[in-house]
Amino acid sequence: MAHHEFEPTHFHVTIGSHEPVLRIKPGDSVSTWCVDAGGHDRNFEPITPGGNPQTGPFYVEGAEPGDTLVVHFDKMYPNRQTGFTGKLVAPWVVDPHFVRHLPYEDVPTPRPPRPDERYVDLWDLDLAKGTGRLRTARPGLEALQDFALDPMLGCFGVAPDRGQAISCATSGQHGGNMDYRGFRQGVTVYFPVFVPGALLHVGDGHAIQGDGEIVGTGIEISFDVTFTVDVIKGKRAHWPRAENETEIMAVGNARPLDQCVQHATTELMRWLEQDYGLDYRASSILFGQLIRYDIGNIFDPAYTMVAKMEKRHLPRKKAP
Amino acid sequence: MAHHEFEPTHFHVTIGSHEPVLRIKPGDSVSTWCVDAGGHDRNFEPITPGGNPQTGPFYVEGAEPGDTLVVHFDKMYPNRQTGFTGKLVAPWVVDPHFVRHLPYEDVPTPRPPRPDERYVDLWDLDLAKGTGRLRTARPGLEALQDFALDPMLGCFGVAPDRGQAISCATSGQHGGNMDYRGFRQGVTVYFPVFVPGALLHVGDGHAIQGDGEIVGTGIEISFDVTFTVDVIKGKRAHWPRAENETEIMAVGNARPLDQCVQHATTELMRWLEQDYGLDYRASSILFGQLIRYDIGNIFDPAYTMVAKMEKRHLPRKKAP
Amino acid sequence: MAHHEFEPTHFHVTIGSHEPVLRIKPGDSVSTWCVDAGGHDRNFEPITPGGNPQTGPFYVEGAEPGDTLVVHFDKMYPNRQTGFTGKLVAPWVVDPHFVRHLPYEDVPTPRPPRPDERYVDLWDLDLAKGTGRLRTARPGLEALQDFALDPMLGCFGVAPDRGQAISCATSGQHGGNMDYRGFRQGVTVYFPVFVPGALLHVGDGHAIQGDGEIVGTGIEISFDVTFTVDVIKGKRAHWPRAENETEIMAVGNARPLDQCVQHATTELMRWLEQDYGLDYRASSILFGQLIRYDIGNIFDPAYTMVAKMEKRHLPRKKAP
Amino acid sequence: MAHHEFEPTHFHVTIGSHEPVLRIKPGDSVSTWCVDAGGHDRNFEPITPGGNPQTGPFYVEGAEPGDTLVVHFDKMYPNRQTGFTGKLVAPWVVDPHFVRHLPYEDVPTPRPPRPDERYVDLWDLDLAKGTGRLRTARPGLEALQDFALDPMLGCFGVAPDRGQAISCATSGQHGGNMDYRGFRQGVTVYFPVFVPGALLHVGDGHAIQGDGEIVGTGIEISFDVTFTVDVIKGKRAHWPRAENETEIMAVGNARPLDQCVQHATTELMRWLEQDYGLDYRASSILFGQLIRYDIGNIFDPAYTMVAKMEKRHLPRKKAP
């Protein structure tokens, strides 16, 4: 149950079987930090190429293919006061005929944008109060002069199988760039383990983000992160799962959204059967009247949809 | 500002330019009732063929193509104590390889199911307390022996243009079978008017429904409904819009979900420009960090996605 | 086996249970004509509102729900020398980021375009030789000064069930606006019958059309059409089927294209089982190495995909 | 202009920046061989793990990011007499309700299948005549006792950027598992170069394959391959392009098919502008009446669609 302070010196823009930076044991926790999506540190200095650079990977002793890696996020919080965001909604989240009515001239392609004022909006954060302010005030956006933040991690996951190194622009069964605002402090995430040690990567802090990350960013900012790991031997999910105090969640990462729905719904049915003893008729009855879906991102090459149930509607978990 | 009590004698399973059953004026309200999706009345008697039969249409004096019809739902509530639901999630909301693990033998195709016990689950409602109970208890579903209802209307809308008569199985710019749980008592819905009188239809009450209506039904039940209409001359939306005390909502109806997202996001941008004076750069900034998406149904031929914003984040509405 | 000459006097822009214009018997043939998609006759005069106006419906004696209507197209050919086409590919068939690089200023929304020179390109046809010429020559398009036509019907079908009247902008199990270049002279099309008399509608001639109808039109032109009908009692397809001398084809109409693929593939498997005695293992073996898919349109609200097999790879048809 | 005989000793199941096996110069040609999708050599011996193992990568001197790699396939042909295929169409190419009617009991998940008789069908090839025979004859499949093969390569491409190693189960801008039957002997393929040397990989021979590769395989077989490379400096495509004697082709790899259409159509428009001087109005006119789309695969995580034009409809290429 050791606690590790880890100071990163290099970062990865893919999630893959990179050389581990630290070996930890089940029950251990790690305090570390992440650069922002563009590779800037707590001083807003560019120290590594952009593209959701990841801190890690962390090798978890005893995690083997076929196990589940448990990651509890004890803390995730911005560690500087300036963040940046994309300037316009993505052309694929509006009607095709409407695209030409949006002023895309200053929006670089491909995104996400670089953090200079031509390409982004800047935001000032009050980290003590947990609030944000759009730096350049605009008529009609008075509410953005003082509003509550909701910090979350956009991109994290474990090494995929077959030697793949998957871009941090996208996501899959290994996690990755899911951009789901439910991945906030206090959440516990479960990953299928594909390689020995699982190889956990973390990065891409958002001070806040709307559903879908439709401008290509949340408020992008460097983060301090503390997490605690565990391993469940011999139990493997197909997709990332998560829970907080009140809900359980299953994640589907794919395109189109319809396919995310399929992955997330199926994974939640499997979970309810494995851990709660509900057969598919029983989970159908429950889902029909009480399931909730949340959108992660609809910006990246793979979109993200989360299917979730409130714990108060579930039976007691089966004994392991 | 008259109040009308309307007793329906026949019902339509398409939304179209049918003979009006009542002519009303802007400001008038109507109290009436709807059979359930299967055509059963308050006594659970089958009085008309199933398929989301609609009460109406109501002709609103002065509503012309190019106007907006305003419908405020003063009341929507079940008027009997027994409801029914589909037995299994639809095969298209789970992974294709997973379909064969679901016990579809007793599920009729095409759905929605007929209300006899072989094909559906039955529910008993306590209308005074606003709670429901799954009639045949199942292990693990103890929470369903007493849970809060959340009544909503699944299918309603106005006559489409060009003489179309659109099946109540699906939805479009005219509304229709959207199955969105945000369409609950107290909501105000705005429809584009396509034909003189707008021709409002209402039906398909659900005592409660999960996101996506993924078993093909909410708890299907007959409803009492009271609504008040108004007309906004010379202003036309492209898609249904709605608001309640805290939120404004824009609806997109299509397949796949990605296209619903496009319609709903575009419509919300248009609305914010028309009524709140926010240009597309401003609404992009707002949406990037604060937009929310809700799923209506992912069961019907056209799916439904709702894009919404909290009113507290918006500026004051422009004077009309 | 009568032959009817039918002179249309009015047209429908939905396919539905409209008043029949002529009652015919199985074995009968009809020679008639259709206006172009914009409602112009053989003199390029606008005689009816645009939107793929249909000639008909024709009531086929003895056709009942559950039967199959057989329509053999003996002739379909342009009957005037000027056609028109849309000016630019639809914004949804190119990358969302690319849309703003296309000069959409003069393209009306919604389409299809009106036939004046500001909105369309005009074409001159040599009906004797079967060739076309782009009226306003453009550098690089020299090949379009003399090229072979391939006439086809874009929109035709039978009345859908439940009293629906479906817009001729779209398509479904009843047929409709499929815009498939395989529907050329000599093809035999099979429709499921939903209402007594089937109620056949025909219209929307194209002198030629590329895959996908991605500019929103083929070369739109008025047509002379001759067809012969028959009825197969007690046999019902789920989707339109077709055959010519060398191929059998099954049609899927939906969005997205992935869903068209599902409908068309399933329908072809059903057909091979019904008429050729191939179980699903056998048709899988055949499809894996020899199936072909053609795109109808990817422009309309519902897209169209055709799955087809060459007859030389099939066994002899079972005796009926 | 050297010719290299290359004998592979190991294979990769990702396409990435692996150690080059051979350095070649523009103008050089290479004769080599590939194992089949399951890792079996010309003796049907398993010599490497399955998953479309690739021969290579080949480092092409002088190819730099921003250039185009030209690969002309002088020869591609099976080098053994036994191939294998999947047993059933994928559940996602049929209607969701239809899935349970297919006998999937013996089909392993995930696929592609392993080559033992329980999981696959076996085929005997006559390499001199270029014909195939289904080993276990089935009633109704008599045509499969002697039919013409059409050999093609299913998976090949160049290393992607950012250090990615992309699974050979899928495809992208770098090429990969496109499974397009137009990639047959004599084709020239153009790839965007992402890394120095381009790093060409080749594998996954099919003796023949239907559109869509809907049983998860063509007739999988080991191949002899000869190719010649060239580099076009300072010219970069966004997606793979190809040409044969009569056609030019642009490839889009994504999900859903609608997005493949967007990529392929856009790429073909760009190509016609770059090399043939056609602006987007001109290519729209051409595409509207003469474009063709072919489906590559609709089985893999990313689908493949090809947009193509016949050369006889194009102007002369611009001087470089």
C-alpha cells in the first residue's frame, strides 16, 4: 500500500506497450501530473509535442491479460490558472448545409487547436473557488464571467493487445480519448488488461467540458492527479466500466454513436449478470424504464457513449 | 381563452392532414384523453387498432405555414392502473454478436408488443402516490416493487407538408414518435407549422420510460391530457423546440444518432441567434463547455436526440 | 392481357392510397408518361408542382396485402430533348471540413433545384442516338459533349400500409425514390403489396445518373413508360426485389448506408431460400466470394443499397 | 532499377514503424511472398500468429513525410492450392432481428476463423487454370465446383504518423485492411508518406472475394507478390489512391459507410483538381452522372468505400 510521488520527464501520444516509468503494486497510490492536450506544463510552457500526451505508463505488478485493472481517482485538479478551448463547433456536429454559415476561417485543420489567441479562446480559473472566466468577455456570455468548473480527465487507458500503439486522438476497448465528464474525481474505472502490468497511461485534463466535446476541447489545462490501483484476477470486461457513489457505468467507444450504444448497453448487461446476478430478461426490464445514456465525445475518430444505472435500483452485489 | 373538454371518438395512426375534430383559438386550452400505444382505453379495453393512435387533430385558428405553434402541457397523467412494457431490449441496441444470447423467442416482430402476458410485462400503478410496481416480481428487481413514475407523452406533433401522412411509429420535423422523457407535464413545445391550422395530434402516454425506449415501450398506458395552445406569427423553427422552467431544448429526429446530433445542435444554434442574440461563435463557446444531450428513443425508424442548455447560462431573451 | 394507353391529368408527390386512375388486370400492360422531377412535361412546361410527381396510382385487380406485385418495364425513355441537373455535390457526401470549399452560394436549399439556369446545368439529348451533351461546355469536360445515356426511373412504388402517404423525396419498403441505375428498361421489379390493388405509382425519369445521385439529380427529364403487371398470390417480400437477364437484386432503403446493407443482404438471403432452396449457410458461402453491392442514392432522406447475384452462379429456381 | 528477391523470416500484425527488412530505391522492384491471414505459408503450415501478418516493412530511399509512395503490383498470385473461408455472414450485415435465424454456433468470436474444418470451409484451387472449387460440395452450389478466381491483396499500407502501430484488422489513411477486389494484379496504388522511408507492408492474399468481405474472409491463401516502387516528391494525398488501365480510384476507410463515402468522394475531387485541373463545379458535373462507388469491406472495424471514374471521361492529365 505504498504511496509514490512520480515526476514525469517524457510523455507519449499513443497508448501502447511503452517502457514503464514506474512499477507499482495493487493497493499502491501515485501522485503525479499531466501536461495539457497541447503539451504545456503548469507554467503553460510547451515541453512536449501536443496530442493528449500521456504520463506513464505505470506497470501494475500481477496484472495479466484476462484480469481487470481497477483505477480509483483520488484527486484530479488543474494546477495552473489559464486554460484554452476551440473556437467553433466541429462541422460534423451541425447539419451539412449549415457548415458554410460558420466562420471556420481561423480554425486550423486538423484540430485540436494550438494555444495562441488566433486559434483558441483563453480562460482564467480561480482554483481555490473552483470557478472559471472567459478572458475576452462577449455580449450575451455574461454567465461565463463566473461559473463553476467540473474537472475531469479526457484521455487515459491501458496498453492494447497485439503490440498496437493507438493514437491519443481516439479511443477503444483499452480506454483512450473518451472525454467523458463522468470521469471526475472520486470515480473508479475498470479496464480489461491486455498486456502484463496493464500499463496505465493518464493525461488530457479538462477544467470543464460540455457533452460531446463539440468544440474539440474542454478547457484544456495541466492537472495534478492522484490515483490508487488494484487488480481483480481472472475477471475481464470487454469495455471500460466505472462507478461512483450512486451509479455504475459502461463505456462504448466507436463510430457511429449507434455502435457506441450497442457496446455500452451490451457491456452493462454483462456486468449486471456477472456481479448482480441479473439475467438478460431482468436487465431488459430494468433498462427499459430506468437506463440513462450520457455522451462522452462526438468529436474524435471514435465517439463515446456511456450506459448507466443508479445503484439504488440494483440488487446487492453478489459475493465475489 | 376558452377551455374545451374534448371526448375523442376515433383515432389516427398517422400524423397528417386528417379532418379536424375541434377548432380552437390561440390561448384556448383543451382537456382530453388518449388511448395507450396499443389502442386500449382507461378500462384497458381495445377500442382502436394499435400503433400509437392519436387524439385529434386540433385545428388552431390563425396558424399558417411559416408560423410556430406553441403547445403548453398543463397536465399529462395516466388514467388507469395497469400498464405494459416490452420484454427484451431491441436487437439493434446490443452488439450484433450478442443478439443470439437474448431469448427473443416470445418477442413478436415487428414490435411494439401486444398487451397479453405472453408478449409483455404488466405493471400496477398507484396513481395517487405516483409509483409503480412490476406485477410479476423477479429476483434482483426488488427495486421495481415500488418506484417513482415520471409520466410523459411519447408521440405528438403537427401535420407535415405536401399531404404526407407519417406513421406514428416514427418522427420528423413535424414531431411524432420522439419518446423523450423531457416531454413531461409543464413543458412547452414549439412546432413549425406546415399546414393551415397546424393540426395538432397527441397520444402514446408513458407512466415512465428509460432513455432510448430500448425495450420498444415505456410503461404504456392511457392518459388524461390538458394543453394550451398559442401561435407565434411569422416565426418558424426547422425542428421541434421545447422549454421548461430551467432549460431550453432543441430536437433532432433521424437515423443514425449522429444525424440527430446534427439537427439538434444546429437548431439550438439557430434558436440562440434568433431569440437570444448569440452569434455562432458565441454559441460555440457556450456549447463547448455547457451543452447537454439527451437521448429520446433509439428504437424507432427515426431516433431522437435533444440538445439543451440551462437558462441560467443564457442572456435575457431579446424583445420580440 | 389488355394494353392500356393512359393519359395522366394529375400527379401525386406522395405515394399513398390515392384514388386510382385506372384499374388493370394481371397480364395487362400500360403505356403512359411521367413529368420530370420538377413537374415539367414533354414541352418542358411546368404543369404540376415539383417533387418527383407520380403518374398513377394504377389499381391491379386481385392484388391483396400479402401478395407480390410484379412490374416489368417494357419501355422507359425520355420524351424531350432538354434535361437538367444539380450544380454541386451534396454537402453530406464530402468531408465536413471540405464543405466550405465548395461554392454553394447558388444552390437552393432544400433541393432538388429548380430548372432555371441559375440553379441547374442544362443538357441536350439526341434521343435517336441515345447520347447527351452538356449545353454549356466547360474546359476539362470535353467528354460530356457526346456520351452515352442510360435511361432509368428514379421513383416508383406501391401504396404503403396504415394509410401512410410517403413523400416522393424518400423511399422505404414500398419502393419510392430509390434512384438506382439498375432500374432501367427490361428490368422486372417485385413489390410487397400492402393495400388492395397494390396502387402502383411511377415517375422521376433520369436520362442517366451516377451512383448515389450525389448532385441531387440525374439528368431530369420527362419520360414515356410502358409496363406490364402481374400478381404472385400469397408470396410477400419484405423489400423490393428485381431481376434482369443476368442478375437478381434485393433493395434496402434506409439511413445510414450500413442499414441499407442489412436490409438488402437479408432480403437476398430470404429470396435465395424461398425460390432457390439455398439455406443460410449456402447463401453465406456464395455471398462471401461472389456478392455485389450497388449504391442507389446517397442523397435522399433514406439511402438505397442493392445486393445482387449473377444468375449463372445460382441453381435452377424451385418450381413454384 | 534493381530487382530484389526477398525471403521473409518474420511478420507483423500491426502496420507501424517496425525495423525495415530491406532498403530499396525508387524504381526498384521486389519479389517476395506473404503468409495467409491466419499465418500459414505455402505448405499451409502455421509459421506465425494470425491476424493478416505482413511481409516487410520495406524502406524506400528518399520517401519523406509529405511525399507520395507509388506501388505498382506487377504480380500477385496464390502460391498454394488450398484456401479457406468464413462460414457465415457477419451478424452486422443482416437485419438485427434476423441474426438469431443464422446458425452461428460454430463460428468463433472474434473472427477471422481458424483454418480447421470445424470453423471454415476449404477450397481447392487450380492455379494453372485460375479456377476454384468448394471442397465439400453442397446442393445448390454446383456453380462453386468450377469458377474463375480473381486474386487480390486484402491488407497493405505504409507506417502511420506519431509512432502509431495500427492493427492489421483495420484500416485508415495509411491503407491497411481494405479488402478491396480492385486491388488486383496490375493496379498502381498511391500512399501518403508519414515517416521517412514510407515503410511499405504487404499481406493478406485472397484468391477471390465478394464485395464487402461479408463472411470475414475472401478465399484466404498465401501469395507470391512482385511490386515496383516510386516516390513523387512534395505531393501528398490524404487517402490511398489507385489506378488501373481504365479507371482512377480514391479510397475512404472509416465507419460508418457514409463516412467512407465522404472521404472517398472528397479525395477524388482533390485528385481531379490537382492532376486534371477540374475545379469542384466541374467534378460535380462529372460525378453527378458518371461516378461509381465500390464497397471494399464492411466487415472490419473500419469499412472501405472506393469512389472511381473511368479515364475515358477525364481530360488529359496536367503536366507535373
